[in-house]
Amino acid sequence: FFFRKLLEVCLRTLNNTDHHTNQISVDQLILRRGQSFKVTLTLTKSFNGDLHPLVVTAMTGKTPLEEEWTMSRFSIPDNVEPSTSAKGAWKMELDKSSLTSKGITKLIIFPPANAPIGEYTLQVKYKDEEILLANLWRNSPQV
């Protein structure tokens, strides 16, 4: 795998503070729709989105479907076409503090304000490898 470490311990703490949900829980990631959150991927090699796009899929529910707005694919560079029936597209950008030459890839993910409420799973595809990130909304994410 190209990923050595997928999540930082501070993921929940940082994002819950940014989303003003840290008084609800510090053990679970709780986000507000329409407000960005951050994920750091540490790759074993440098990241170059022009050579190898990074594609993330956000999914919720038992049978996620783009047509039902319970699944969304987005990428760096932004070249994934959203479903024509999607009412809101997720977006992602590379944080300026990323050290891509060292594989430290910091992502800022923007869920739409009208995203369905639920527990989401994120799947990352990079260089033909698919990695399922632990359910970020659960207590002890296992990767």
C-alpha cells in the first residue's frame, strides 16, 4: 500500500473544535454539513495529482447511490464528474501546508450543506490502490 498512516489522532479533536461540536463529544467525529474538515494522508512516496489522481468516495447508508445523494466521488485534480442527479457535490482541495514531496498530503474536504445526515465512510483510491478509511464517525477508528 502507498499509505503508511491514514488518520492522525488529532483528527477528531481538531475537526470537532473547528465545527464547535467538541462539547457534544471528543470521542466521535461530529461535523456540520456545509463546513470543511481536514484529513491527513501520509504516503510512502511523493504525491503528484497530475500523474496519479487521488479519488475519494464518501458513502452513507446501507446501499449508497449517487442518485439518492448517499454517495459522492471527488478528486484532486477535480476531474470526477458528479452524477447528474446529485443535488450537492462534495469537493476537496490540497491544503497549502501539505509536504507532497515527502508524501504528507493534507486534504480539506467540503461536504455540501444539503448532504444527507448520517455516519459516513470515506474510501480513497490512489495509484490503483483502494483504501477504506475507518468510519471516521466511530469511537476508535481502525485502519
